[in-house]
Amino acid sequence: MADRAVSEVLSFALVFSLIVASIILVSVSGLGALQNARDAEQMENAERAFDVLSDNIADLHKQGAPSRATEVSLGEASLRTGENTTISVHVHDGTAPKDVGTWEVRPVIYAGNQERELVYEAGAVYRTNRDGGVQKRAPPILVSDDRVLITVVGTTASNQQSLGGSTVLVRTNHRNSNVSFADTGGNIEHVNVSVDADPQREALWQSYFESEGFTCAANGWCNFTSSSGGIDRTYVVYHDIAVEIDQ
């Protein structure tokens, strides 16, 4: 009888240990899966918010709207304006290059978990992580063999801002638009663009320009040359858009 009692106690202990171990295993793996699902959903929501942000800023420089406000839900993420990105444009008529302009642009950055970011930069939207990135929205640049329109959406802020919390507002105001260069006589043979940004996004910018027919060099400059020898119409336009992140 004593041996039987010991056997029952051991059996109970073993069964109880298996149950506890199973609960711990399911809890740990289940919580990890839930965390990953939540992070993915937050990033998807942020992408939709950046689509709205892009459309709202486009209303400013395309439709002439004075201001827009975009709501972004953050959860555990943060939203900030990043370090300045420098965009430069040169045109070349075959004899001498002309410096059209150099502008400092502040990107708007959504920083999620595991180094995943969404970035609005000069009209483009990029999604990046520690392994690379992808362009989610192209900038408002039009390139064909006889026409080039370089539109620089200059989001600016007086200083870097960063906010967390449940929800923030991105307030944007159209301050000015300027046609920095215009040629309709077919005098321009080359258009050169440089985007000096975070190295990861700079590589994505170069990939975009190459997809549009530019040739990019190691020094960061991308060159477009018309196959017909001259670009019929060349425009470079800069839009000054003030950005403020508010709670």
C-alpha cells in the first residue's frame, strides 16, 4: 500500500509538471506570436496614415490648399522629424553646368519596433528595416525623353521634433512655391540630381532614379540624358512645406 501511494504521488507530480510546462510553452510562444501580429498591424496602420499624409501634402503643392492635418496612431511607436536631407539639382546645356538649387528637407519618420521605419521624404515614402527597404510611394518627378519635371517637396521644421503616445497630429502648411528653373527651348541636354540622405534611403533614391532612366555614379549624382540630344521642356520646382508634430 505504501508503494502504491508513492507511485500515485509521483504520477501526480509528473502530470502536474507536464501541464505547467505546456502552459508556459504555449504562453511564451503565443505571446510572441501576438506581439508580432500586433507590430505588423501597427505598421500596416502607419502605412495607411502615411498614404493620407502624402495625399494631404500633395493637396498643398498640387491643389494650392493652405494647410492640412494628418492623424497618426502610434501605440508604442514614435513619430519624429529626422536630420536634414540635402537635395541638389544641376542642368547642363552641353557647354557648362548650371546649379539650379540646393535644398534642406526634413523627413518625417515613423519609428516602430525592431528598427522598422516609415519615412516621408521629399514626396516619396519608404519602408525600411535593418535588412533593407522598399519604396512605397514614388516622388512627384516626371521624366520622359522630351520632358523632365523635378518637383522637390521641401518639408521643413525649425528643429527636430519627436513625440510618442497614442495619437499625434502632423500639421503641414504651404508657405511658398517657386519655379527654380524652366527651359522650353530644348537647350538642356543633361539633368543631374543628388539626394544626400541616410545611406539606406540614399540607395533607394538611386534605385528609383535608375528606374526612371538616370545613370547614377558612386559620388551620389544621378544623370539623365535625352536620347534625342535635347530635352524639349525642363522644369525644376520647389515647394516649401512647414511641418509640425503635435499631440
